[in-house]
Amino acid sequence: MAAVAAKFRASLESRADEIEAAEKDRAAGGSVLPLVASLHKLAGSAGFYAETGIANLAADLECRLDPARNGGSVTRPLAPDIEHLVTLLRTRASES
């Protein structure tokens, strides 16, 4: 299990890149769906590997995007929390 967890941590850098790109696209008027999908997958896998801080933040961001996914708008700014998540992912990746 330790080797699999290390592989998960090693994948966090690319997940950070993916989330940054999806958020940049969303902020420029693109679809919210790639960001929602990335956050959803991250929340689930991080939870499985007991990375609760990452899992909780990703799940919170995903929930906050629900209105936008359903044609509405996001009610609270996402950028600071997405930046925090990306930093957290990169930090954990560097610890692997």
C-alpha cells in the first residue's frame, strides 16, 4: 500500500497543473465541467489515501461549483482556495 500511496503523491504535481488549467479556462468563460471532474476525482482519491486536507478542500470546491454546473453562477470567489489547493498538491508531491 505504501508504494501505491507514493505513486498517488507523485501524481499530485500533474493534478495541480490540470486544476490550474481547468480553472484558467473556466475563469475565461470556458466550461466548468473539466474543473468539476478534476476536483471530484481528486477528492475521492485523496480521501482513499487519507489525505483529508486535500480531499476536503477539493470536495468543498466541487460543491461550490454546483450552481455553475447547473447554469447558475458561483457565489463565492474560488481563486484563493484553488491557489491554496494547488500549493497543497505541489507541497505533498515534493514530499514523495
